[in-house]
Amino acid sequence: MKSVFVCNEPHNVAWVFGEKTTAILQAEAGLDTTVYSHDEAVSHPERFTDTEYLFSTWGMPPFTEEEIKATFPRLKAVFFAAGSVQHFARPFLHCGVQVHSAWGANAVPVAEVTVAQIVLGNKGYFISTRLHKAQGHDASHAAFCRCAGNYEETVGIIGAGMIGGLVIEMLKTYRLHCVVYDPFLSDERAAQLGVEKVSLEEVFSRARVVSNHLANNAQTQGILNYDLFCRMRENGVFINTGRGAQVVEEDLVRILQERPDLTALLDVTNPEPPVEGHPFYTLDNCLITPHIAGSWGNEVRRMGEYMLEEYRRFTVGDPCRYAVTEKMLETMA
């Protein structure tokens, strides 16, 4: 079997790869469409002596280096049709196996959701709808009139990696000024994106809408705190589609209670979902969604297609777009 599916959740494989992409992989990659779990694979290594490529998605199990060498002695690459590879990539990389992730595909719907929220935030949509229901038309209209709209307004982006960079690119169709905090953003890349590099404090004090896209690691956990939130402009909006652990949640609760003009749009929390009785559930100016920004529904098929294209590039020797290195894992989500 030249190529196999390995995943502990086989229904995800059918969902993400779909009949069309699976059929193409059968024809081009010699794919065995059976979905093998971790235990099935390591219990029958004789089945995989000729396997060169693994395809997977959500539910990809971790393997130890010893298991990889014993089970997949000829393995060249893993094509992961989902986002983060943090939980399984390192042992494969240590064994000389390339790892490819569809993080680029998963970034697209996250960026689309974020841009939609930024546009609505700049228009005063969240504060005006809230006030219209609670206090009536006049209060709602007054709040709306204090927002600048989407022309020459400042937007704050925290983290200009794959998702943050794509948000910036999508916002270029609007006449907006992006201020960015990202310690890994080079001056050359900032100029290419057309953004201004600033401190984290400036992002919160200058932008009407602030959107978090930082990678999750020890250095970023708890980085977004009360000192930053209290700098937000009138009728400001904070969007988090990054990770909940980057927010000091009691600080966010405090500022939302103190300043009802602010709005928090939280697609991620820590933990997910928030514990029963958490103030996020009852604060009028906090909107929670159950981690919906990433690929879902028909959107997940894009990830399978990205990995099909990545496989094609890999096998003909063309430069791959989504290969993951161990160095990249230090800053990737």
C-alpha cells in the first residue's frame, strides 16, 4: 500500500476528503481507502512495509519514533488535512519524515469570519444592536454615530502569521489602516503587507477593533490582560479566534462589566466551553460562539484538496507550500 489513511476518527476522513478527493488519491497515490487507527497500524506493521505516504485529519494519532520506524519503515511524508500538527509532528520529523498541514486552508474561513466581524465592529453594529434592544432607537443611533465606519479607520491585528496575514490581505479591499503587534514580523514582511508595526499597548489604544491571532505557546499565555483592555477606544471590539489561554479572562470580564460600550466576540475560551455560571454567559456585551471560525460543513473539503495538491507538488519535486519544520513548531498554533 503506497498510501494509507491513519486516523482514530474515521468519520472525519470521509467528511474532510470526500468521495472526489479520495478517488483522485486512489488513482494518483495508490491510496488504500481503509482508515487505520493507531492500534491497528502498530499491531500489523507487515501491512505497511511499502507505505510511503500517510493521509489524515482531525483524529490523527501520535506515534513514538520507535513506532514510526517499526511500522512505516519507508514513510516519506504525512499529509494532514487539518490545522495544528503540534500533537504528533515532532516524532515524524525526527525520523526524517516530512509533515504537511492544511493550515493554509483552515486559515481561510477563520479570516473570513474575522473580516466580517471587523467590518461590523467598525460600523458600530454590535453596540447599536445591543442598545436598540435595551434602550431604543435614539440611544442606538447615537452610539452608531460615534463610530467611524470602514473608511480610514484603524484596525489592530495581534499576530501576523498565516491567519492574521490573510485577514490583512482581505482587508485591503477596504480603506483601513492596520496596526500590528507580532514580535516575529520582519520589517520586510510588514512593508509587503502594508501595515504598521507597533507595541501591544498601541494596538489596543489606537484600533477600534482588535483581533487576536497569536500562536499559542508559553510566551503568549495570559498576554492579553486588564492593562491592555482598559486602553480600548469607545465602542471598541475585541475579537478572539486565536486561543482562550492568551486572555486573562477575569480581566476581560472586569473591563466588560466596567465598560458596557465595549464588545467581546469570543470564538475560543479557556476552557472550551466556559465553566457553568461563567460571567461570559450573562454579560450583554460578550458574544460566545463554539469555536466555529475554522473549517466546517463544506469548507472542510478545501483542506483535503490542499493536501492532494501538496502531495502532487511533493512527488514531482516542486516546492511545497505547507511543509512544517521543527523550527516552525515554536511559533505555530
